[in-house]
Amino acid sequence: ENKELRTKLERDLEQRNQALEKLRCENQELRRMVTLSSQDSGKREAAEQQQQSGATVEKAPGRGELEAKEKKVKILEHQRRELLEVNKQWDQHFRAMKQKYEQKITDLHQELAEARRALTELESEREQKQRDFDRKLLLAKSRIETEEVSPSGSEQRRRGWPWRCLQEQLAPVTRQREYQEKEIQRLNKALEEALNVQASPPPIFASTMEPAGKVPQQELLTQNELLKQQVKIFEEDFQRERSDRERMNEEKEELKQQLEKLQKQLVLSNNQLRASKDDCQREKEEKEKLKRLLKQHKQASGERLPPEPLPGPLGPACPMYQYQYSPPVAHPMYHGFDEWQQIRYPPAMPGEHTPGQNFHFPPPEYPWRPPCAMARSQN
């Protein structure tokens, strides 16, 4: 349409240019005629002065012809101006239409390129999804086979139950696919047999067959029918495989959600176990702290505490006191009884001196006796 419109506009423009050239030529001729007529009129005036009698008769038709030619020139000038204006308008319209259709063509080219690009992207995305799905199926199948071959304990069985579920879901699909392949092979074999039978009919029934012109048509009809049935079977198989694939995708998403939920529960249980361990450790530390405080309090009050057992081997115990009265003797230091240096006999009275001072008294000159029970009760 654009080309036709362009040719039409060019043809009209050429016609108008030709008309304009023609009018220009006529205008030039008219001007030349006007100049000639003016010269003739000058000559006539000179002749009229000589011939006054014939001038009055000839002057009237000469002036009328000149006025008619001037009117014709004015009309032609007006037509020329109109043609120039129309030509300009047609030129502007042609340029506007040309620009409009060129912009439209460029827009259509861009839309076509974008559509092709989107189509290629969609095809590549679909192929990538199909490859990913097939790879995941093969990976799941290989993992299931490796888990079946390798010895699986309780932990492996607990971890491998989603793959077993996938295997159970994949088994009917594989069986269905094998059945479809067998059915396709059977139909192909039947089609080949039918074509062979129609191509080479037995000579016994050659006389009873239809004319030669109808045999190819019947053969084409049978082939067309067989191909239609085969296409229908393929379409049913494709739809079935597609529904199975969608169902397996949904089940895979459900299994993923269950796995994520179990992982969240495992993380939560690990956090709870860690928190309980921290609480237990804190309680142990508090208990040890309380024990130390109690021991310090008892040491400050002057009571003797039983020694705490140490993991290492202990030295020999302190020998028993055999004599009834004897002066104090410096006892040897044994491993595990380092804190006994803080114990004094007799025990210090409360308020006697500030804690932390260590007074060493010399041995008395009189025989030392052990403190009585009364002093201990008062102390």
C-alpha cells in the first residue's frame, strides 16, 4: 500500500509539474504577444497621426484585444499560483505520509525482533527446565540405586525415605513408558504389514480387485487413517506424561516443604539442647561457687573441714596421737592438706584480731593440754 501510494503521489506530482511547465510556456508566449502588441500599438499610433480618418475606426478593436489578452494573462497567473499552492500542499502531504509509514515500518520491525527474541528466550527456558527436570530425575534414580546397593543403617534409612518415595512414584511412570514403547512398536509393525499387503496383492485375487486408478486412493486413505491413529496415540501419551510430570513436580515440592520443616525442627531441637547444656553448665558453676563460699565461711569461723579428695595419689596419713600430754610438735606437710596451716590450736576467739593476720606463738614452758569441750562450745 505504501509503494502504491508513493507511485500515485509521484505520478500526480509529475502531472502537475508538466501542467506547470505548460502554463509557464503559455505565459511566456502571452508576454511576448503583449510586447509585440504594444509595439504594434506604437506603430499604429504613429500611423494614426498620419491617417486620422482611419485611426478612429481601427483603434477600438485593437484596445479590446489588448484588454482580453491582459485578462487572460491575469487568469493564467492566478491559476499558476493556485497550482503552486496545491503542489506545495501535495508535497507536504507526501512527505508526512512517507515519514509516517517509514516510522510504522521501523516500529513493526522492532516488534518483530522483540517477538523473535522473546520466542527464543522462551524456547531456551523451556529446554533448560526440561533438562533440569530430566537431570534431577536421573540423579534421584542413581541415588536410589546406590542406596539400595550400599548397606544402609537406621540413619541412612531415616534419611533416604524421600528418595524411596520418589522411586515408588517413578516406578509406575517407567512401567507406563515401557508399555507405550511396546505399543508403538506393535503399531509400527502392523502398519508395515498392512502397507506390504496392499503393495503386493496375491495373484489369485488380481481379477476381483478394483481398477488401477482406485488402488492408490484406497492405500492413501488407509495410510492416512493409520497415521491419524498413531498421532492420536502419541498425543494421549504426551498428555499422560505431561500430567505425570506435573504431578511429580507437585509431589517433589511437597517433599521439599516437608524436608525444610524437618530441618527447622532439627535446628530448633539443637538450639534447645544447646540451651539446656548451657543451663546445666551454669548450674554446675553456681554449685561450685557456693561450695567455695561455704568452705571459706567455715574456714573463717574456725571449723575443720574434711579434705577434698584429689584425682592424684594421696600421701601417707598423719600418724595417730599416742601420748596423753605432749608439747606441740611441728607436723610434716602432706599433699592435700595445704589448708591446715590456717588452723590454730587453741582456736582464736572472735574479735581477738582482724582476719588475715597469722600469729606464731612460741611453745609454752608448761605442759600443754588439749582444749576442753566447754571452750569449744563457747567458741
